[in-house]
Amino acid sequence: MRLPTWIAQHLAALRAVLVFTVLLGLVYPLALVALGQLPGLNHKADGSLIVSNGTTVGSALIGQSFTDADGNPVPRYFQSRPSAAGDGYDPTSTSASNLGPESVVDTIATDPEESSESLLTQVCGRSKAVGELNGVDGSRPYCTDDGVGAVLAVFRADGLTGPVTRVVSVNQAAPATPFVTEYQGVTVEPAQPGEDYVAAGGVVTPIRGDAPADPAVPADAVTASASGLDPQISPAYAELQVNRVARERGADPAAVRKLVEEHTSGRALGFMGEPGVNVLELNLALDKQFPAR
């Protein structure tokens, strides 16, 4: 008995679905898994895991923080760059902060849950902390001495023109002392929580200050990567930390610097990207060669 055309077509489609399900849903994935277990490929296929003293301590491809239970940097270790992935280096929440160069005004509220820092203030605060940790000048252009964005909301008599009538340091909440006393002859006020000075007509005016144009703290020490998972830091950031790590471990800075060089990788194919230092691998080598006192 010949089946109706529409039934035959549906059966053919069903057979095609079953065949491709087996091929692409089972055979192909299992073949790739088997291929990944071949010698020379299995380490990468398993996640480039790093094992120390029989214990898996991380991956060479995913960064991690070297902090204590309170989130403070452990001085004897090289520190990684900041991460915006979850609570930091969470591979299930890989992401960036999505804040851009125009993010310079903080949201200051009476409820801490409603407050948020601009990208500028995050950079300023991190630079100040990194400078203090490593004994260098952490100042940056457009940052206050207390580690927030040096930004004023300037009100003028005629909106964008005319004499200045009021000036507010928008990232310094009262009763803080503004980073500048006056602007164009007008006394600068601290910000009041809950006030939106930009919506009220204030012109956002960043103030450069007298910080050096080339800060001592490099950019990757104060900014998160797009993925939030970068396992490497720049050689410049590693160099900044050498003396502190050597001091904490009672080691010769030259010997620590040599370890940094050994764990520095060059540009991909000789021209792509920038050199980087794998922080986890470097810290493991430190623990082996210069155990904590």
C-alpha cells in the first residue's frame, strides 16, 4: 500500500532529523572529545588546568584574585588586574562593567544599595590603593587626593553661558571637603546625597589637577578587561610590584624580577597583542622558590 505523499514527506523529514541528531548530536561531539584527549592536546582540552602538590589550583587561562577573607590584597603575592566578572574572575559571569569614558559622575544616595561609582572614580580609587600598596605615587589626572573623580557641576546664569552662580563637587558627598576651594571665584560645595546636579542644569566639568601625565600605576592595574577573566598583567604592572613582593618574602628583588621574566609571554605570532605575565603561574613559582616566612 502506497502512503499518501504528505505522510511520506513527513517520514523522510523525521528520518533526516534522526540521522543528523545522531551524527551531529552524538558522533561529532564524541569524536571531538576523543580528539582532545590525544597527547599534546589533552591539557588544553581539559582547560589548561594547573596542578600544584597534587591539587588543582586554577587554570592558566582564567585569572584569580590573591586576597584575604576581607578582600584585601595579600602583600606577598603579585596582584591581578581588576575583574568585573561576578564577584571577580567568575567564569559563569564573564563580563565587563559596560562603563565608558563619559562615565565620570557618581550616583550618591543615602541608601548604599542605590549608590554607584562612575568609571572615573573606580579608576581613581584603584590607582590610589595600588599606589599605597606598592609605595608609589598613585595620583592620576582628573582624580582627587581621596581617590574619586575630580568633577564639578558648574551652574551659570544663562545655562551654558554667563557668570558662574554655583559649583558642586559631584563625587564628594557632604560633609567632605571639596578638592578645590573655589572655581572662577565661586565657593565649591560638596554634593548632597540624592541630588542630580546634571539634570538640574550643572555642566559637567572634569578638573585635570597636577598629577603626572604618565602615571606610575599602569592602566591594567586600574581597569578590568572585557571578559573579566584575563590571567595576565602587563610587565609594567609586574615590575611595579617586584620590590613589595621581594620585601615581603625576604628575597632579592633581582631574583624576583628574574622569575617575572621567566613567566612573561611575548606577542602572539610576534606582532599580535602585548607581552603579558601569568599571575597564577608566577605566584606558584614564588611559593616554590621563596616560601612565605
